Amino acid sequence: GAIPRHSREGGNPFFLSIIFQGRSERLYLCNPMFKTGSKTMNSVSARKAYIPSKESIVSTSDVDGVNTAFGYWGPLSYPMRRRLNMAVEAMKRKNGYHAILDAGYGCGIFLSDLHRRLDPETGMLYGIDVHDQHDAVKTHLVMREGLKADRVHLSNHSLFELPFEDHTFDLVVSVSVLEHIAPDLLVGCLREIKRVAMPDAEIILGFPTDCMFIRTLAVLQHQDLKKNHPSTHLDIFRAITDAGFRMVDQTGFPAFAGPLTMHYNVRVVS
């Protein structure tokens, strides 16, 4: 398992795309065998991220609070769910990972899904973030979602210096994190991810764009987008290349939206 370094411990086409995919998403949530937070969903999906119940989520910041709320408000939840589904779709193996790192896990909304993708015998799940509520996040998920406490390790660390040995993880995910880092610091953070990932690891990065829809959403949420998202998607794409990564898979949401794309998801290799 993973050994910490310091301890053992989519004009009209867009509208139609949203409505169609949104309906598919809502049907998925209404299915009693696959509803949000359902204890009956024991198998992992190749295209759908498992979303825990709202009661299982601890709000860890104002930004997380907004994302958590939008994650459970009917059609408004679709963009949040879609970004997690895109990360799942980018995974090649889908499950059986020995060591997973959620770099910037926030309120922990992706942790339940990642836990289900661990190797049942040896898999370990790690998460880092800059807030100090890792115990509360873990406790809620263990008690309400059935995560195994001895296989989940959350800690207060940043991407600037990850507390793990080199070549530790066979899956690293970081969704909606890199945009919060200043452009001149992105390369260093990505090199840290590269350092702790195994040579053949799957590294999946998701981030929003600087498009009209994102700007409008920020206004509606009374957010200072320049402050909250100092790095644009163009900054992140440049940093991915400068850090020595090669993109092997790239998807956007909505698909084929061009300048109206709201979110990108990429899988990279060294």
C-alpha cells in the first residue's frame, strides 16, 4: 500500500445536449438500485461516478458548500456530476487499484466512488487538502457510506509538497483543484503529482474553463472568479506540457462546444 514519507500511518445543440444527458442522469438517480447514496450499488460503473448522500458530506469551505449544494439540486447538479463522470470514463481499469490519491479531495464527494475502485485485498485510498477537517470528512463517510476506516487516509497537505514516497500511486485524480493555484506554481504541483505516481500510473486531471458560462455561474454565486480561479484552462494546459506530461485522452463538457466548453478532463502520462 501507500507509505507516507513522514509516517507509517453542449446555441441549440448545447441546450439539447444538456437536456438529453441531464434526463439520462436523473433516470440514473431515480433507479432504486443506483440512486445517490444507495447501499445497494455494490458494483462500480464504467461511466457513472457514485455520489454519496448529501448527509454524508461535510462542507469544508465556502466553495465546497456551493459545490455541495449544487451537487444535490436536481438539474443544477448536472455539471458537478458530469465532471466526476468524465474522470471515471477516463479510467482505463475502472477498479482494482492498489493505491489511489485524490489530490484536493475537498468535501470528499469523490472519495466514496474511489473507495469502491480499490483492490479488495490490498487497496488503500489517500486524500490531501489544505483544510483541517479531514477527520470529520472521513468519519461521515465511514459511518454513512461504509468506507473502511483502515483503508482511508486523509490529511492536511498541499500539492506543493506531497507527503508520500516516490512512485506510490497507480491512480491519481485531481478534479477542480488546479484552477485554484497561481499560474507560476502549477508546474511545481504537477511535478509533485508526477513524482508520487508510478511510471505506468493513470493520472486524471479535471478543471473548468474561462468561458461565458463559468463567468455567469460565478456572478450568480457571488464569487470573485479571478480570486478563486487564478489559473485558466490555458494556463493549466501549458503547465501540463511544461511539467513533462503527455496527454493521452482529453474530453470536454459539453462535447463539441468549442468556446462554450465548461470543463476539461485529461488523462496524462509521463
